[in-house]
Amino acid sequence: MRQNTSASEKRIVEQLDFGPKTAKRVAWETWELTVVGPYQVEVTNASYGFEKDDHAYVVGVDERDGVPVPAECECPADVHRERDCKHKVALATVGGPVVLNAALAFENDAAPSSDGLPDSATTGADALKTDGGIAAVASQSDESADTCPNGDERCPGPDGDDLPCFDCFEVADERGDAR
């Protein structure tokens, strides 16, 4: 396990109550950290490989004495025990002040619409008509056929050389040229 070098990292870890067994598990396991909302970080134990999604928990971040610290975790160990869980310790040691401060500074710019979703949120169901046909997204001009109609930078569009997103695959299928 790497040593905490900065004073702020040491102050964060000092706020937690954990034993040597938890410290060893945090050091041995592989962690993925994702800021998912204001004061929230998803901590995933990637050591579980393809089952890692079953080992992902949201950890709440709080500020104590001007120091961001993992406050609560939704995992069973944290809910039912008095000591801090390995997810909170991983967030404090692996993520450190960079991830914790990012969670404190997180702002959701997209305002929710009347259905509770951000106005920019588009789901696969939004692209379908009520009769089951493809919506206007499918009828794009040939000029824009090589770009994703949803604006997904990773998708090459329905006519791209790489694997398209689901919506672009459906557009190509409607035109009769699905791969």
C-alpha cells in the first residue's frame, strides 16, 4: 500500500476508524472510483472482475474540520457495523483529496424537465414512436449519415467503419443495410 505523503491525506485517514485487516484488503484489491453526484462517489471493487458491478457502492462525502472525508457507505458492512468499511478507506487512500474534493465540487448543470430527466437526456425509448416505428432520428440526410444523431463522440454513425451505438444500428437496419 502506498504511503500517505501529504498532510491532507493523513488528516483524511485520521478521520476514519478501521483496523489492519481492512487496510490490507484495501491495499490488495483493485479499486475504481467515479464521482456520481454532489457529495457522492461510487467505489467499485474491480478485483471481482466481471462481477464487479455487484461490488459497487455509493459513498457519501462530508466535510469535517475543513477536510473532505468519506462519511457513509451503502454497503452491508458499513450499515451493520461500527467501524468504517473498506470502501470508505479505499476512497480516502486510493482516491485521496483529489476525488473527495471533486465530489464536493460536483455540480449537475442539466436541469431536470417535467419527467424528472435532464432535458438533454435521451434514452432508446425516446427514439421510438408509440406504434413501434423509428422516430425522426432514423430519417437523416446522407450528409449527416456518417455521424451519430445523438452526438455520441464514440459512435461513428450508422455508416461508420466501427461498431455503431444501438440507435445508429437501428437507423442502418431501417434502411436495410444493417451489419
